[in-house]
Amino acid sequence: MMAQRVLLGLCLKRNCSAKFGAWQMVSSNMASNRRLASQKAKSVGSQGILMLLVGLGLILVAFAGFLAIPKAAADVRASDGLVVPVPVNYPAPEVALNDLDGNPVALSDYDGQVILYNAWATWCPPCKAEMPTLQAYYEKHKDQGFVIVAIEDGLQGNVDVASFVAEYGLTFPVWPDPAYVASKAFGVTGLPTSFVIDREGMVRLTWSGEISIAALEKYVTPLLTE
């Protein structure tokens, strides 16, 4: 204000009121621009804070989901550390392959029976550990309209698979699957993985990992009486 009065006095002496008016206009515009800049800065700051809060919220949600994963995995294991079947309900895909003798076979050959499809491989330690359990369960329930179809996943060859079958004394059907046809159809991502198909062709149970005879009796046997 003091500067304006001094300039006004100088302008009055020099007859430059027009110039002073122009200076006032420039000064007013500068003040207005400063206010606009301040408002924009506040607006940008608010938007930045909002985006930051949204980002933090997404991170917290993702972290919570990550923490839930170990708990979900623990929920499908029994006290002995072996897996427990998970209930599902969807139509079983058809799978057609050749058996160890080269004869055409398909899951539909066992329509009307309860089928336990086991995806495994000769090189897989938990698959080997599980085989005696599957064989014992099959021997006990094979006369109840129940069959195990063990489909060997990979390129081991019929000779290796046949040797494995003989070594473990397997009496249920074992099919080689060098092209991963069954695994792709059922969405297998790890070995061993098993699926139980009921008499109506619906997948009712699934699990990944080695299972106990007690779990088979508890979860699979009730399907045999349906």
C-alpha cells in the first residue's frame, strides 16, 4: 500500500495516472494468478492424497488375501499331515487314451461306477508313497462298483510304466498319457492329484498330494452307497 501511494505521488507529479492504472491492473492479475495457483496446488494435493489412500487400500486387501492362503492350505490337511479331499460338483470331462497294450480306453468305459482318477508319474516321490494306499483301498471296494484309473503323466514310456505297475503290484487300470491329455482336461497343476467322479458323471471330490486310507474311507466310501 505504501508503495502504491509513493508511485501515485510520483505519477501525479509526472501526469502518469494512466501508467499507474495499468500497473494496478497488472498487480491485480498477479494476485489473482497466485490465488489460482494456490487453489490448483491444493486440488492436486487432495487428488494425490486420495490416490495414495486408494493404493494403500488395495495393498492391504492383497496382503490380507496372501495371509489367507496358508490357512486355506492348512484346512485341507488332516492331523497326520496328509491331504483331505475338497468337495466340488461339476461334470467330469471325457478323456480317451490308450492303455499299456495300446488298446483304446476312455473314462466313459466306466460310466455308472464311482471312478477315482489319479494323476501321477513314475518319478514323483509322493505318488510312489500313495500307491500302496490306493491299491489297498481298491482291493477292498472294487466289488462295490468302484474303480481307480491311474493316468501316468508324462513321457516315461510304456515300458517304464509297466515296470512300475509290476513293482507295486497294481491291479487297477493304469494308462500312459505322454501328451498330458487328461491333465489338461482336468486342470491338473501338480502331482499327485486325484478326482472322484460319481455314478452320474459328476466330479465330487478332489485333492492334491498324498492321501491316507482313513481319509479315503471317510470321504470316498459314502459315495459308493449313493
